[in-house]
Amino acid sequence: MKKSVVAVSLAAVMALGSVPATVFAEDGAKPYEGVTLNMWMSVSEYQDGTKAVMEKATEELGMEFQVEINPGGTEGDNIIKTRCASGDLPDITNYNSGSLLTALNPKEHFLDITDEEMTQKFDDTFLSCVSQDDRVYGAPFTTTQAGAVVYWKPDYEELGLEVPKTWDEFVSNCQALKDAGKTPVYLSGGDTWTTQVLFLGDNYNVLAKNPSFADDFTAGTAKFATDEGALASWDKYADLVDFYNADSTAAKYEDGLEAMATGQATHWFILTQVVPLMIAAHPEAEENIGVFAVPGDDAENAGLTVWEPNAWYINKDSANTEAALAFLDFWYQEENMDLYINTYGANGPSCIKGYTLPDSVAPAIREDMQAYFDEGKTAPALEFLTPVKGSTCEQITTSAALGQIDGATAAQMYDDDCKKSAVQQGLGWE
Amino acid sequence: MKSKSKKSNLYSFWFVVPSLAIFCIFFLYPIVTSLYYSMTVWNFDSATFCGLDNYKMFFSENSLSSSIVHTLIYAFLTSGLKVVIAFFIAIFLTSKIRTKGFIRSCVFFPNLVSTMAVGLTFCALMHPTKGLFNVVLQAIGFSPINFLGDINLALYSVIATDVWKGLSISVVIYIAGVQSIDKTYYEAASIDGASAWQQLKSITLPLVAPSQNSIIILSLIGGLRTFDLIWAMTGGGPGFATDVMASVIYKEYAYGFYGLSTAGNVIMLVLISCIAFPLQHFLMKREEAIQ
């Protein structure tokens, strides 16, 4: 008798264990039970925040996820182009917005989400970066970010410095910091892409002087060497040559993250995606890090250059478009956006209209950056306004940053470089 | 009679066909097609003919043309240094020393390590503040040297690493050459009262010429094609200071400029051919003259 009880209960446990999901399916709350969505994203996107929301979606909506990792960089670009060409796209792709998306010809491959309810929540700047012929194909993966100056507030307090509104003020701050024996500017020249941020992040100031620069540049009529504001961007490098850390030629992005989060240097021109990572590595840095825009000439018009986030794109030919749409809809529920940001952090203000960042976000983002957004003093980076970007940009900015070439030479080199890109992209520049 | 000889000619021809077919399919055909694609703007789907524009761009744009100069400096300097230094090491290692076997292994050791590993190791050793070289320099009272960060120095730092790593092969070839020299020459010379230096100059050096020629050709072509060490140590930087042709071609390719990067490959092929064939010819002549 006892034996049979044990046997029955064992059998019951085993049955339960083998089909745990179906047991709770009867209440009908899980409409996408049994659906598996294929996703494609890089490691920096498949982080704890994303995982938390995906787990919650599995719990509430039932769909499972299978994630393939994008190796990133040009290798990732080549993979996604090949998969587009061979009709082998995953259900949901996480990829850049702006010129890189345009290069994929989205209307051929991705689902038009213009008329979806969630699309009404996205702000116009973001929409312009995921649209082709006025149709929308992408939904923002995360928050915006900026190419700006991350700075160490205690140094500013110690020397009684003000957040600079103009480039001249910035340079004199650096001089004061140098005189006080500090490292005024961190340069992570070992990861050459980081040296571009001063130049690319200066786009607000370029457009402030010449609002049509981006269009004229795409048409091939405006040049960096001849446009006053654009040339000024390049000249800025020369002013900073004496202010760098001793290992500026070799330091990596991770070294910069460590140095800035511990106050070993005062300024760093970098993308603000670094802020959550700094805080994750050194939680006590949260109150000590601030962000300000790359300063221009006009103290009244200091504004921030913004990078739109990567976006989610749904495969047009997927068998699971409904589940994919449901997942994205779920992604933009306020509580789920909160969950993502509270888990991972935020790189900048959100591009969801009417959404405010939760209090868990660092003041550098929630206050410093948000202020520019509230005043409307933001402009997209040039790569969201034109398909042309010079292929050796980061080599030229490294040369300029290390003082090997002056601003005028760098601007001329970059013009030549862009011409090469434009010719190779078939834009017919002469 | 006549038809028979024709038949036998044709008969031998069939022996050549397999290798000729392989040569044509895998070497000749790609060379000819790459000549065509080097004159186009090409994105794999479509190729628009643009004449010699890609070539003009390669020679006129500073970042591309400077890579040609760097390649030549790199190739000639590494080759020259290897030829000279390896000769003296080989002489030393063929003399009557006790730990010959051990030292020969030591000299050969760098060649067993992958180039990437060598590059990354030296990159760490040459770090401007934390690298071992600079720590030692500072400890003995010198100011630190930015080996890979200084544009005037970076290329030479990589060249030095290449020589360190590539020396061993040259030494091995030299040793084989030196050992194959007949001992009777030395005996005759010493009976005639020739000094060690005279023996080295008048016997060893001329008779080692065949091995020396192989070393010159091998290391020069290796230098012209170099990529991995540059990529591991500097990635072509700082700025453009160490960009060689192979690294530039790789970058253009990665950026999707397939036509331009093919043009770079054609230029590299022509450059290597223009240097290697006349040099080979000259060295063969010299070798014959000695014999």
C-alpha cells in the first residue's frame, strides 16, 4: 500500500516536471505559448536588462526566445547583409538605425510598423532614423545617447570651476586643472574609435552655424575644410594636445572607464553609453559623474549631439510576426521599460514620448542630459543625417588628437576620405 | 614520320593539362577577373566600370599612398637587418662553442610563437607607462620612450619586433650554407696565413651567397606582404603612421570598397613582381659570377 502511494506521487511529480508550462496554460493568459522567436543582437545588447524583459515576456505572453549573437563591427554588418540577401533573417533583428539601416534597404526585408499603436509613442527624431519613403520599419531598442564630455564633478568643486558653455571656457578649465596637477582630459587612443567622439559630438555646433550643412555635405557641395563651423570641429583637437594622460596613445576604452569612474582624470569625450557601465563597475561613482555637451562658440546656444539607439526590426517574411509585434508592444509598456532601465541603466533620455526616466538612473543622465532635451537643444549626429562617412575617420581623429596634424590638414584629409566613400557608394561626387 | 612526332608531342601535352587547368582556374582566372574588378565600383551585386579611378585614388590620396612608402621601408629594412644580423649569429653558432645546441634552440624559439601572440606581447611590453621596457628605462634613469605611440618611431618598433621574430629562419638557412662549405678552403687559407677575418671575408661570405640570396628574396617578399604583426601591434596607427599596403587593403575591404581594395591588391602584386623578379635575376647573376 505504502509503496503504491509513493509510486503514484512519484509519477505525478514526474509528469508535472516534464510539462510545467502547459499546466498553467489553461487560464488563457499566455497567447503565444509554444512560439519561439529567433533574435539577433550583440553581447552589449543582450545584457541583464534585455534578459529581464524577455524573461517577463515569456512568463506573461508565453513566447520563448532563441538568441544569436552578432559579433559586431564590420563583421556583423557583413553577416546581416548576407542574411538579408539570402532571405535568412531572424524573426527580430537588433541593428543600428540611420545610415547603416539605409544600407540594408529596409523596405525589402523588414515589416512596416507605421500603423502599429506603439509606433505612435516614438518621437520624430527617432522615426526619421528608421524610416524609408515615409514608412517606419524600426522600434527603439533602448534610450538615446550622446557624444559628450563625461566629467568628474569633485575636481570641479575642488577648484571652483563652472561647467563650460564655450570652447574657450573649456580650454581654460583644462589649463586650471593642469596647473592643479590633475589630468584634464582622458584620451583612450588605444581604441581609436573613441577619438572620434570630439569631432562627431561637435555636430550640434556645426549645424548651429550652418543648418543646411548635412544636406549640402551629402550633395557634395559643403566641405569640412571650407565650412567655418565644420573646420572649427577639427581645430578643437589641437587645443587639447597638452592635456592628455601619459598613456594616451595606448589606453583602451576599458582603461578610460576605470580612470574616469575613479577620478584619475577630469574630462573624457565619449558616448554616454559608458555611464551605466561606469556605475556598474563603481557604484560610488554615480554621484560624482556629470555630463555636458561638447562646447561651441555661443554660450547662449550650447547643445548636445545625440545618437539615436539601435532598433528592433521584424522580419517581413517571418511566420511569427504576430508574436514579434506582441513582444515589441510588451517592450514599450511603461513598467517593462522601467524594468529594463532599473536593471541595466540608461544611456540617455528616452525616445518614447511622455516617458520619464525612473529615479534609479544616474543624475548625469537624468538631470545633466535631460536638461538639453527639455530645452530642445539637441541635434542628431551627422551619421543620422547623411549616408557618407569617411572610412578612415578614426585614424584621422587619432592623428589630430595626438597633434600629428593640424585642424586644417585633418579637415582636408577627411574631405578626401569622404569623397572616396561617396564615390564608392555611387553618389557621383566630383 | 611527321604525324608520329606530332602525336608524341600531343601525348606529352596531356601530362601538363591537370596542372595547367589548376593553374588557370585558381591563379590565372582570379588574376584576370581582379584586374577587371579593380577598375570598377563594386558591391558584389553590381559593378560599375570606372576606368583607372581606383588606381588614381590609391596613388593620390595621402593615407593610401603613404602605405606604399611604409611597405617599402618595412620590407627593405627588415630584410636588410635579417641578412646582416643573421649572418653573424650563424657564424657564431657554427664556431666551436659548447652550448651550440642550446643556443640554436633559443634563437629558433621566437619563430615557434604565433605572430599574433608576439605582436600582443610586444605591444604590452612597449606600453608607454606600464610596459616592461619603459619601466626598465625609467629604473636606470632614462625618460620613457613611446615606442608605438610616437609616429616617427612606431614603424621602427614594429620592424624591430619583426626582426626579432623572423631572424631564426634566416639563421637556420645561413647555418646550412656555412656548414656546406668545404673545410679544405679554410685549411689552405690558414696555411697561407690568412687571418680569421680574411677567411670570413674571402671564403665564407662568397660561398654562402646561395643561402644569402634565398634569405634576401624570402624576407623581402615576406616584408612586402606583411600584415599580421602590424595588425596586432598598432592596427596601422597611430593615425596612419604604420599603415602598410596589406592593412590598408584589408580596411578598404572591410568598409565595403571592394573595387578599391582589389585595385590595392593589383598594385601590391605588381609592386612585388617588379621588385622580386629583377632582384632574383641580379642575385642569380652575382651567384654565377662567384662560381
